[in-house]
Amino acid sequence: MAASTELHDLLRGQGLVLTPAVELALETFLAELLRWNQKVNLTSITNLSEAREKHLLDSLTLLPLLQGDERLLDVGSGGGFPGIPLKLAAPGLQVLSVDAVQKKIAFQRHVARLLGLQGFAAEHLRVEQLPQHRLGVGGFAVVVSRAFASLEQFAALALPCLAPGGSIVAMKGAEAEAELRQSSAALARLGLQCSDLRHLRLPSSGAQRSLIVLTRC
């Protein structure tokens, strides 16, 4: 199996330069996702080109916000997004991926074994359990979710998992600014502020994506 020119061009178009080995690992991950999806519901996207853009590229838009060696928590990760693509692109990350659906965690563990991922764990947990769980000790430098919950709900759940000086990153769509305005009072009560807001468009579909970065006030 070889990495596709399509994936390479999508990544380069967003200024993301990855090695051929990483591109191949991303393609292998996506192929497994679509293969498992025929029997286990992991994603509503079944077209390979669409999955490259809306799963792989979308997940990797987070890379410019990372140093590459953080302890990262992926909340409500589903089929492993954005945690697995980020781990493949930045192997120095220590990633904990949590989801409340067992079959999705089973798939992520399968991919981790297949690709030999070190410093990656997938756990069948609710994020509410993490602050009291051994895996949550010390907190996380980055807590991220992709379309997991409302901004206010996600922030409230993520905050107890956050290490001092850490950041919460909500991956949103076109509604990001409106949701941020609506949540401003609630975020202030939590002691959080928006420290960065980035917008981009996915190149093939034109879908708008936004990254909301929250830090303690």
C-alpha cells in the first residue's frame, strides 16, 4: 500500500509537511476505519476522498497549535479523531483517547497495535471519571474535542482534567464565533478565556472549520 497523491496534496495545501512513512500510516489508519465501518458503525463518511479531507486533514489542522511533546487528552474521540492522526504526525505526543462507546475504543486499540503506537492509550471512559482515575493524575497540557458537545459543556468537563498552564481546544465549524459569544459568561464563571480563535476552510468541500483555544484567566 502506498500513500496517495491526494492526501499528500491536501496536507501540503494546508502547509503540513509530513514524511512518506507518516502519510502511509495515515492511509493505513483510514483504510482500517472504512473496513471496520462496514460492520461496526464508526463514521457516517464512507467515501475515501471525503474521509481524507474531513477526518485526516481536519484532525491535523490542530498541529500548528502543538509543540509536539505534550500530554494530550482527546475527549469523545469516536474512531480516533483527532488523537490518532495527531499521534502519527507528532510521535512525541503522549495521547490518551477516551470515548464512552466500547466498540470505538476497541477499534482504536486495534489500530494502535497495527501501527505500533507507543505513548498512545485508548480507554472506555466518560471524561467525568478521569479526574479520579489513575490515568488523569497530573492533568493534561492539551484537552481537545472534535464536535463532542457544546462549548460550555466541553469546557466544564475538560477543566478538571487540565494541567496548570494547559489549554482546552474545541474543534468547531462555522458556528464557532456565535457559540463563543453565547458562552462567554459561562466561560468566565469557569475562569476561562479565549486566547486564540483560528478559522480555515477545507480545500475540497469548502467546509469551514474553527479552533477555539481556551486558557485559564
